[in-house]
Amino acid sequence: LNLRITQNMTHTISPTLYLHFLSTPVKLLSIVGRYGYMWEDINHSGDGGLYAELLQNRALQGVIPNTGAALQGWQSINGAFLTVTAGTSGVSSALPNSLQVSIPKTAKGPIRFANTGYWGINVQAGWTYTGSLYVKSPGYCGSVTVALQSASGTIYDSVTLSNVKDTYQKLTFILSPTNSAPDHNNLFTVTVDGAAAAGQTLYFGMFSLFPPTFRGRENGLRMDLAQALFDTSPKLWRFPGGNNLEGQTWEQRWKWNETIGPLENRPGRVGDWGYPNTDGLGLMEYLDWIEDLEAVPILGVWAGVSIGNYSDLPDWPIVPQDQLQPYIDDVINEIHFITDPENTSEWAALRAEYGHPAPYNLTYIEVGNEDQFAPDSYQAYRWQMFVDGINASFPHLSLQFLATSPPSLPLDPPYLKIDFHQYSTPGWFINNSYMFDTYPRNGTQWFMGEYAVTGTETGCELGSPSCGRLLYPTLEGACAEAAFMTGMERNSDVVFASAYAPSLQNVNSYQWTPDIITFSARSVAKSVSYYNQQLFATNLGTHVLATIPEPSPSTAPLYWVASHHATNQLVFLKVVNTGSADLVGNLFFDFPVIGGFGTAQQLSAGLYPTPGVYNISNTLETPDVITPVASSFGIVDSSEFNYTFPQSSITVMTFAVD
Ligand code: AHR
């Protein structure tokens, strides 16, 4: 059975596109569903983002006591004096800091302090907010009242908690607003009766306030953000970094064992992106989320290098060979914790105690991050010691390892998968959409582990907005990414997977643009690149179909890939037009399309097709400028039709076939 599609262009570029359906060569997609995300806490993507905790700096982790910065997120109302202290015993050994609240001797009436949330709190009628705090006072044994209120004082709900004692007690509460706040300019407040508490000191620690979470998981994820990510059907989740795996120093690296179990046991850490990480979103929360996504984890493991300013460090930044083994042992313990069968080890017992008796799936281990910056030691011993050391402990798991060194660097054992990162211009992605057509078929596979169009000017891809750095993904950038993705999908025998990065951006505090989703405490903006990822990932066959011709520089500015879903009997044709003119294609099929029609989903400038619009973006203020538009179209004789691919557009067509 040969299926043929021909596309004749109305312009000088007139490629023809033939699909040879189920003829050779036909490629099997290398993993089922190959699009996903690289994840780390950057831009408050985790704390203040996907992690649903509403209170910022809830346990005063990773801050220096007695400094103004330690009070991030906290503010006094009506004269209470706030400071962060380590001078009293903390909630736990992992959480030594307390919020010290001194009530003036002359206090009368309500004395209050507030948490501002992560730049606001989303107060919704009908939501149940589950909260807790630790409190103690050497001289005050009255009550404290907690509330959700607007910044101007409207109380949405409050609860009074009695019985403050002289040692830390955990008090729990539920807040159930019956009215929604008009905006996110809201606070979580704690109030004491000034007259009763005058002259006294209260200490607080480990606050928490959760709204309803995605799938109702305790200590879970923010519903709208999780749903947005879920809706792109990611099939891989690379975590926990990125730079945020590495630490500014060895000691500050991401430590898996400090991210599990009761929140009181998690010290948090100084993250690599300039703010403390609570580690409430820890190893098991990630793995649970990956299970919810039905995705596969790509677990990044610390490989002996930190990213700090090396010259300021007392130690050489790369762990010497004779000191590396403890770090490998640490990863081995982590993998035991993740994968040991139920009831077979102390690690499996601990995992069960923390709520997940069954082992998690784990196949892919990524050794380090961007070790092109430290290739010599990677080649000399780090890669080998991690791969051989881990493999020796888990011969039954058939683990697969991803290298992060330069692709040209020979490694022993040879790498079979390599993670490569590219942040660049639209031109780079368009020009390289063919790069995998000539990738050697030698058993190695490529992981596009981080990529995005980040700027418009070569040489300034990660520079400032004044030299073309994007603040939000643009239509032009998304089209370039899409053109590149057609090349990845077409060559999915050698492109193992890909991950757009970074993922989320809290618009109030961020370190990196552009990002695929931008959000505030209450709103979410899905970018054009988001919709592009969604279109590609949710319209994916099981096999790539060869086309004649395949896209090449002579068929630019059209880029395409076709795939066939063997179970659903659907053919998907993704066509990207990166040019500035509409192009009409005459498509001929060699097979009958059932029903004599196809459907299309399209991203384009739509209502805004004027010159210069290719830089348009969805933003928090205008989130829906570019969204997929669905349509259907007839096919003459069940095998032929014309289709106009608009300037700067991404079109995904679906056809039912026998
Ligand atoms: O995605 C942002 C950063 O870019 C990652 O942390 C790092 O791996 C890359 O350099």
C-alpha cells in the first residue's frame, strides 16, 4: 500500500510531498511520546509555583537569622516587632530558625503579622485551605487567630487557635472562604490580643497553607499549573536540574535524602537561582507527579561538580577521583530508595513509611549537567565511576545512562545517549532542522534536554532584552522551534527525546526568560511555545512516515513531518511555514481518507497578520493572542486537497485512514 501526497507551491518554492505509507523506510518512534520538560526550581517555578504551598518563607529555611532578608514574605501590622532567630530551639533539628514576634509593652487591640504569599494569595470561595503552624511562648498562654484577608482588611475566613504553650505545639486549621477575593492582593495573617500579650514574645515556625491541589494530593501541586503541564501530555520529566542540581558548592548540591519525609525533616537549601528552596517539592513529590503524568523520569544525579565561582572556593571545584565514591554511594542509596521492591530493604521500608510502598519506575539516569564545562575529569573518571558503580549495584534494572559531556568526547564506557542543550535564535533552529537527517546511525541517541528560542540576535541569545533577548516566547520563535521539532520527530530513531526549558516563570520574581508558562498567584499565561509543544505531543503517531521529498533547504520555508498511529489508524501531518508569505500546498494522497475530510489545528498570527507581528506573544495581560484554531476541510476524491499554510504558522493535520 503506497500513500502519496504531493504539494505544489504557488510560489517559487514548490516542493512536492509524497507519503509512502507503511512502505520502507518507516521509523518507529524511539519512545512512545517523546516530548516533555526539563524541570528545576528556577523563576520560583517550584516554590511559589507548581508546589501549591501558599506561604512564602514558611519555615525560614536557607536564610541568615537577624537579617532583613530573612523576613522575606513576612510583615508586621500594628506594631509587632519581627525578627528571625536561631536563638531558641527550633521546630526540629532540620529547621533551627524561628520567627520571633515581640509584642510592645503598650500594645492594645489586635496585634498582627502577615505572610504575603508568593506575591499574593489566591482566595477562592468554596476552596478548603488546609493550614498548620508551630507556636510557643515563654509568657503568653492565650490564643492566636489565623485568617485569610485582603491587603485592605476584608476577612475571608478566620480561625482562633487556643492554648499557646511554652514549647512548640503544632496547631492545625482549616480556612473556608465563602467569598472569592476580587484579586490576588491578599494576606495570611496571625493576630494576638495585644492587651493580653503585651510585653511578651511569641515564636513561630514551619507554617503551611495549602489550597486544593492537583488530584487532591497532600503536599501537592497547584491545580492550574499542574493541569496546564499535564495538558501537553509530557512523556518525560527531567529533574531536579539543570544548574539547581549542582549547588554553588559541593555542600549546597541538591541532596535527595533531605527532600523526603515529613516537612519538618527537610532543611531546604540555598538554591542556585538566588532564592532558598524549601524542598517541599522533593524526590517523592516529583516521582508521584511523574506517575500522574504517566511519564518517565530522567533522574539527574550530582556528578562531582558545582557551579559556584570556583576561584572563590577553598576546594578545587571538581571532586578528585579518590574522594568521589561517597557521592556514588549516595546515588546508589537514592536508586535503592526509588526502586527496591516492596519489603525487601530498609530503603523500601522508608519509602513505604513515606507513603509509596510500591517501587517507582526508573530507567534513565543522567550523570551530571552540562559537563562540557568540566570535560576532562568527566572523561578521565567521573562518568566511568558513576556508570560502572551504579550498574554494579543494579544489574537487574537495565538502567540507561545519559552523558552530559561534549558529544565529540569519547567516554569509557561509551555513551549511548547524550544530553545536548541549545538556547538560540530562530535562525539557528530553522537552519538546524535537518541536522538529525545525517546523524550517524551508530547506536547512539540524542536527547535535546534543554532548548528554546531565547533571542533574536546571534551572539546575544542569552543577553539582555536590548539585544533581542525574549521576555516571552514569540510566534516567530515557536515556528522556529516547530521547524526544528519536525526534524527531531522525523529522526526519532536517533533523537531519543526532547525537553523544552525552562518551564515556569513567576512573573514577580524570575531569573530567566522566555519560559513556556508565565503565572502570578492567580493567573496563568500559556505561551505560543506551550501550544506548539502541546500540538506536537498530543498529535503523534507510532511511526514516522517517509516523505518524498524530505524537507531540505530547497523546500524551505516549509518544514514537515508525517506520522501514522498504528492503533488509532490516524495519520498526522505537521507543517510549519517559517516564511513571511502564505504558501498553498496541493496535497495528494495515495490512500483514501476516511470520511473525505481532514482536521487541522493551527497556530498563526490569525487576526493580526501585519508585518512585524511575528514577535507577538501571549502574556499575562493578553494571554490569548495566539491559541490553536481548529478547522476541518474536504478532500477531493478522498485523496487530494489544497491547503494554505499561512505566513509564520504551525499546522497539525489529522486524517483517518484504514
Ligand atoms: O534552563 C536554565 C539553565 O540553562 C539550566 O539550569 C542549565 O542546565 C542551562 O545552562
